[in-house]
Amino acid sequence: MPAYTMPGLMTGQNTNEIVKKLVELERRPIKRWETENEYGKAQIQVWNEVKNLTTNLQTKTRALVSFTAPFATKSVTSSVEGAITGEASRAAKSGERPLEILELATKHQLSGVPVDTELKLSAGSFSIYSGKLKETIQFPGGNLSELCNSIRNLAGSVAQATVIKIDKDSSLVTVMSVKTGKANALQFSDPDGILKAAGLVGENKAAGEIASTLLVLNLETAIPFEEDRFKSSKELDRKISKTEIATVIKADTAFLLDVNPLEIAPRSYLEFQVEGEAPSSWELGISADKEGNVRNKVVPVSLKEGKYSLSVSDFAEGKKLTKVILTNASATDVVLKSVTLIQPPQPGTAEPLKVLAEPKDAKFKIDGVEITRESNDAITDVLEGISFSIHKPTTEPVTLNINVDNKKGMELIKEWVAAYNELMKFSKEVTSVEKNSKISDKKASDNTKELDISKEFWDNKVKSGVLAGENSILRLIAGMKTVANSYYPVTKESGFRVLTDIGVSTGAVGSNWEKIQDGALVIDEAKLIQALSDNPDGVRELFASDTNNDAKMEDGVGVRLLENLKPYNQYASGIVTSKVKLLEDTLAGNNKKIKEHESHLISYEAKLKQRFLYMEQGVGKNKSVGTYLQNNLFRGGQD
């Protein structure tokens, strides 16, 4: 008997359509998982945006709480354009100061005499001095241009040299100091006669003798130095002592010792000679006096060939040496044989042949007091908190104006408010709930055609925020509002306690209540500018204050806000990271279920088709038997 394989042939039903509908019904969980995945991906995007916005707000907040945050800087201008330029720090006092520029600092300019342009100079060495700098040049030999190149390349920190062609046969060399001021005058040492041959200097003279003075340390008037650090100095049996040939500085002690006052000449240094075991580095110093102003200076000095050399002229040139400071931070005694002040001779032993311009110091008057400086630029040690440069002499005093500049502070606060509002707005949008919607994931009733999560559920999800009802974001919003509206401690009477004191609020008096409830901040620029101008330190303290003087910021708008944001952005265990990880795991789980269910649908469809085929075949067989019986019985009756 033949098999019946054509669908619906025997039953008269469209079995393929029936199978398709049954498979679609069985596919319903896949649709739900796919919908959940789409929603999960949207949530991941939202959480990542939350992370970006909180990170941006953290960055803007840290800029405000930084010790270096420029809430207000000060600018320097002069009443005569181009005469003075400068900058002022927060320590500078606002106001006007009269300043008269008498003379600008100039460089030392020298000229040689004309020599043969084709002159070949022999190899050798020479040295150039300027102030405390010295450059020794090993010249390989060559013409005038090659000599100038060697000076530019090897002594560029002290001098610049140029060749000037006088006529077709002769040229001369000019040299100019890099730095201005009398102290930076150029000097030369020309033992091999290279510069003399080039026509720049005269005969190289013999160097003078080194002057050395043995210092006598007065132990009877010794005074303990930095007693808090060198505590043993107070003990009677630990005082500095003297043997027949040396001075003994005991462990964990330090003392100031009187010496006969001596002038500290350029390039002077103290030489300390020790005996026996000594530290590789020893802290030594001096007291120097200039017109009654005494200052102490201690620096670490390295041991070389049993001696320590302290270059005192580096920080006390032109002052009087009055005391020597000896410390001993080691665990053993130090035996000091002698202390000698050594004054080298003048380094320049070859005089320049021509001086085009003598070096000069800058001269100017402030409040009628004449002051000199080596340089015209970046003069920082005259007016507190002010660095200024002078550019041209004036015939009368110029008014130096020091004004408050709060542009940077305004910019920082505006950027912070913008970042705050952006995060606040986004957080409220993604957690909003449609008032007329009901978000529920209950199963549809048996009376409906839906067999899974209701369509109403997803529709309402779209109408509401993607993170509607998310407690962690709601806590973030509440925390931000609390920080922005809290009172903060002040250390000064003129300080600010709340953001509204500086013109930052959720709305002016009489504003719409709903807008105020939104939590967005607005700036009253006039009030903020006034606060930054009158009390920039108070604005700084409002955002970050050190309440217990431990050099750490403990309170303030910025400090509390950073604490509120911290749980959200932690790299490994932050709220955002955890939420994204959970969603990604859910997506991966749903994808696995989808894949497994799709495999199930293939076999399920095949089983349905097989069963319908069996049904068709059964019906076909039954019809064949019925036809056979009917035909035979009918014939039998006729017979």
C-alpha cells in the first residue's frame, strides 16, 4: 500500500500551517529573551553614560578642591603701556605702587681687532667666565668662523660670538654675554694664546695666588642648632668639645659656632678637613650677615679625599661670614681637624682689547627707594607675590596696578555647575516613571491571548525611564541635592556657609517650585563675581576646607560630593561596574537560552511534521480499507 506524504491530502487540513503556528507558539520565550536583551543593552548604555557623567563631575570637583585651584588670581598692569609687565600671585596685595625705571640692565659686549680673514688658529684650550659660570673649550684648531662656532656650541650658556668681515682681507670677532648685569661680566683665561691670536684679548697674565684663612671656632659661645631634630645637643655631656688638634662633634648633635667675621668673595668656599671615620655626606652650613640681616643656610656636602667643600659664595656672596654650623646626624662622633675659607683669585687673566658696552645692572625706584638687579626680567624678590619685568626707562614714576582677576575661578565654577546639572538631569530622566503607567511583569491571564510577559509591560517601560525605580540612581540624586543644599563649617568670620552665599542655588527667590525640585543649579554671576573678588579664600574653603589643620581637606561641598560619587566609579567594585556586569551576565544567559531553544524548535518542528505525517498516513490507510470493504460488501450483496 503506498505511503501518503502530501500534507492535508487525506485529512483536508493545512497541516503545514498548523505546524507553523505551533512552532511560533513554542518560540514565544525566545521573543521574550530577545526583548529582555534589547532592554538590557539599553540599560548598559545608560549605566555607561552614568559612569561618564559621574567621572566628569569628579574631575571638575577635584579641580575645585585642589590646593592650587585659582579661584582668584591677580594681574599686573602699568599706567604707561609697554614699560612694565608682570604677574601676581594670590599673596600679592591689591593696590597701586609707583615705580620709576632709571636704567635697564645690559649685557657685556666685546670686540676684537681686525685680523686676517684666512688666519688659521692653532689647537688648544681657553676658558670663559660669566658670573658663577665657567666654560672651558677644547678648540681643535681652525679659522675665525670655526672658533665662533666652538664658543656658541660649547659655551652657549655664557657667551655668544660672531665674526664680522671688515673688508675682503680682514675680519674681527665680537663676543656678548648671555646674561645681563655687572656680576655677569665676561672674563677670559687664554693659556694657549688662541683668543689673543684671534685679536680678542691681550696677553694672558699669570693667575693670582689663592687666599686661604684658617677659621678659629669659638666653642665657648656654641649654641645648639635645631634642638627638636638634634635632641642630644641639650645634654651637658654631649656638647661639642676640643682636643689638642681637633674639634669633636658628638652623634645626634648640632651647633652654631662663632668665627671672626669675614667677607665672602666670589667663588669662595669653606674646606672642612676631618680625621678618621666620617659620613659620606655631611650637613654643613653658615650664618651670613648683610646689614644686620642674618640668615642660616645648611646643605649636604659630599666627602672627597677626606675633605668637604662648601661653596658659600653660591648663596652668600657679598655677605659676612659670622658663624659656622656643624651637625652630626650619624651614630658616631665626627672629628674635625680644620675649617678654612678659601678665596680663589680672579679667573680672568687675559684682558679684552675692546669693550663695546659695559655690563650694567637694572636701576629702578619703588616708593622712592633705589633698587638694583642683574636682570630686567622676572624680578620676583622686590614686591611680595609679584613678578615683573621692566622694558624701558621712564621720565616719571609709573603706576603699577595689582588687580584681582577672577576669570579662572568663574570658569572653574561654571564648568562644575554644568557637569553637576548634566548628571542631575540625566539621572532624573532615566529614573522617571510615567504617572499613568503600571510597570508590572505579572503573567497575562488565561482569558487573554498573551502567553508571556504582557505587551503593556514593555510599552510602559518605553514611556518611563530605562532605569525607572533604580534605587542606586535615586540615592545618587538625593545625595547630590543634600550636598548642594547643606551648611558647611567656616574657619573665618568672612567665610561662606552655603552655596547660595556665593550666588549658586537651585533658583532665585520666587522661582517655580517644580524647577527648584528638579535640583539643577543656577548661577547669579554678579553675586559670584563679588564673592570671588572680595573673598576668594572663602570660596575655596566652601568647596574644600581643612578643619583640623592637618593639611588634608576634610569638609566642603567638593569633598562631600566626591565622597557621594566615589561608590559609583570604583574600578573593580563600583556600583556602575557591578550593574553592567550583572546585565552582561544576563545577556549572556539569555543568548545561551535562545541558542538552546532554537535547537529545541528544530527538533520540535520535525516531530510535529512527523506526527502529522503519521496521521495522514493513518487516515489514508483507513480510507483505503473503508473503500475496499465498501466495494467488496456492495459486490457481495449484488451477487
